[in-house]
Amino acid sequence: YQSLLTKGRARAIVCVVWAISALISFLPIMNHWWEDSDEEAQSCYREPTCCDFITNWPYAIFSSTISFYIPLVIMILLYSKVFNEAKKQMEKMERNKPRLSEKQQPHQPVNKVNKRRPSRLLALKDHKALKTLGIIMGTFTLCWLPFFLANIVQAASNNWVPRVFFLFCNWLGYVNSGFNPFIYCRSSDFRKAFKELLCFQRHHQQQGRLPNTGWRPCGLGSAVGHHPGAGGD
């Protein structure tokens, strides 16, 4: 995975995602391609205090399909493929478990720390990461699907979707971003990254709770190196 997803490719993917987002949002909005010819919509456009985002039918279909429905289908297909492959790997390891136990020498002492093979620990970690990915996808779908359904229905007829319900669906999608930090924190790697971003890593390192790894604290000049009292040589 690390050999395939390099830093350069990751930056390129992020740039492509933002470019597509700009094309389907800023460009049509700045050129007024989203405006509807309905009298009620035109009245809202002329009124400075009206903040309702009333779009025409083609733009609602285009933006919802490109920004939500196509990515959702791709994510579900990829997740299903990854989940099936992970399930096969776990079943294969369970079948090989008795065979590996027979190869162990009877007189060899079993260390409590090494009861589980490193490969199994790695598989369990990957399985937990897969569950986390499923929770992220499920939360994303539950939070944003009502809005994109209501968005298309509202573009067809404003009378079918109550304004309060549409605003609720819209804010429900925004709340999804607030759930992500709590979901991602199921992973120890993400917890460590959040600590570094929030400068907690620096505090723990100074207290001697974490090993000195030359981490660069929050915008300061040089990386924290070995110094007396930090556990260095």
C-alpha cells in the first residue's frame, strides 16, 4: 500500500478531488447555471434576505449525481470487494491455525507476550481498520443520503419538501464532519496523528511518556532531538 500510494500520488488525488469539486460548484454558481426560471425562485434571487438555494432540475441532477451518487456506488463496490477479500484471508488463517499449532515444539515455552503470531495481529488490526471504514461509509450515507434525495425532489417541485425538513437534511449532512474525528480515533495511527496536530504529542514526549522520535512540534523551528532527561544516550 505504501509503495502504491506515495506522497506525490496522494497530493495529486487531493488536487483532482478539489478540482472536480470546483467544477461542479464554483463554476456553475458563478455563471448562474443553477438558477431556476420559476417565479418564486426569481423572487428569492432578487430578495437580499432570502438565503434559500433554489436550483433548477438539470443542475440538481448533475451536482447530486457527480458529488454523491457516483462516489457512493464506487465506495460500496470497492468496500464490498475489500471486505470479501479480508473475509477470505481470515478464513484461510483460521484453517491454517491447527497446522501452525502442530509445528510448534512441545517443549518450547510459550511467552505470554508472543501468544499470537505477528501475522495474526496484523490481520486483526486490518480487520479493525476495515470495520472502521464500514462505520465511516455507513455514517456518511445516513447523513448525506436524505439531503441529496430531498435536493432532487425539491428541484422537481418546491411544494413536495417542507423548508424545515430540507434545512434539517442539509445540517444533518454537515454534522457528518463532526462524527469523523470520533470514528477515526478507533485507529491508533489516527489517534497519534491527532495528538501531533493538537500538540499533545509534544507534551507527552516532554513528560517522558512517549519515546523520542525526533518529532517536530507544531510549527517550531527544529525537531525535538535527544537531550538530557528525555531518555536519550
